[in-house]
Amino acid sequence: MKRRSIVAANWKMNGNLSLINDMITGLNAVHLTENVDVVVCPSFPYLASFTAIAQREGLQKSIHLGSQNVNEHQSGAFTGEISIDMLKECSVQYVIVGHSERRDIYKESSKLVADKVACVLDAGLTPILCIGESEAERETEQTNLVLSAQLQSVIDKIGIEKFDDVVIAYEPVWAIGTGKTASPEMAQETHQFIREFLALSNAEIANKVPLLYGGSVNASNCETLFAQPDIDGGLIGGASLKVDEFKVICSAA
Ligand code: PEP
């Protein structure tokens, strides 16, 4: 079965209005195959701008808007936070949840990540659930344990059936923004483990879930990574800030 491929741009706290304009123009010029979706995740202030420009300029239908985070509550006294309904009003369709920078810098627990996944799904949007091990965890052969625990807390919260609407991004923390990429073989081996772990709960769903790889993906390594049988696209940080390079990565999916 051919799964949907997804290439998502995580701009983190980078980018500006000019990059939004250039990215929309650039991506509109890419020939995306029918099975590929592209998701652009700028910072919150640019979500509404992206939608307004996309409406004005027109946008290929397989290009979508994503957010880098959401608050797990519906509304209330949470200064500085953004709710899922606010994201929906900006025409956001995907939400990155549990990025390692959120888990590490902002101390988001696996329970909080699971609550956010549930919040995104309840609103009818698609979570991009990030999981990944640190360098020390890989070196001490705890990768599979760490990934299983991160996944299990979400399974316990939402149930395996709802993974039908979840995208998973495997991002080894040691490969994010470091220029160190997992080799295609190592990434494939870990993606296969993730799929097998999900299959313990539901084999049919495990086979359908898009599994993205993230961690220093660029125009030179994307093709071999995306050619692996269990890699269904990528979550791209640094290279997604360069329109021409991101276009190459989207075309490789
Ligand atoms: C990321 O932040 O999700 C990421 C994968 O970053 P980079 O591509 O820069 O490693």
C-alpha cells in the first residue's frame, strides 16, 4: 500500500512576511505529485498572513498551513498561549506537537503532549506528533524504550484507532539542527521499529500512519532518506527556510 507522503516545514522562531510571500510563490511553482502534501509551519503572527496571501495569490491544493504548537485548553487565563479554535480561524490544518525543543526547553511532559494531540484531534485538525531520543539515550541503547514510552502515553490518551488521523515525525534529538543526519539505514530501522510498535496495538493503522523523518534533512540527503520503505516524508527545520532548497526536498517526496 502506498502511503501519503508529507513534507512539513518547521520554521521555528525564524522567517518573516517576505519569506511567507516567497515561499507561497516558490511552492506554487513546484510540480507536486498527487500523493504528496506540503505543510508550512511559520510562527503564530504569520498564520493569518499566510492564509490571506494564499487566498489572494491562489495556492496548490496540496499545500497546507501548520502551527508549531497549541495550548491544550480551549480558552481562559493562559497569557501568551494560543487555542486550537484560534488556529482553526487562521485556516491551520496541521499542528506540530511535542517537538523536542518544546519537550526539552519548555519541559513539556509526555502527558501534556498527549493532551495536546487529543485537543488537535478533537478539533478535527491533524497533529504531527514528534518523538525522538537524545544522543545519550541512543548511545546507551535506550532508543526503542524511549520511543515506545512516548508513543504509549499518546495511545493511552486517545486510543490506537485515532492514530488513523495522526502523523508521526521521528526526530532523533541529536540530529536536529546539528548537521548530523541519521543514515538512511538507521532511520529506516527506527521507523520500522515505530511501525512494529504501533502494530502491536493495531496492524492496519500502523501500516497507514505517515512516518516522517526529521533531523538535518537537506537537498542532498532527502532523496535517499525518502526512498526508505518506512519513511513517508520529512519534517524540515533549517533547510525549509531556503525556498529553493525546500522546493527540491518537496519534489523528492
Ligand atoms: C526540526 O526542527 O524539526 C528539524 C528537523 O530541524 P533541522 O532540519 O534544522 O534539523
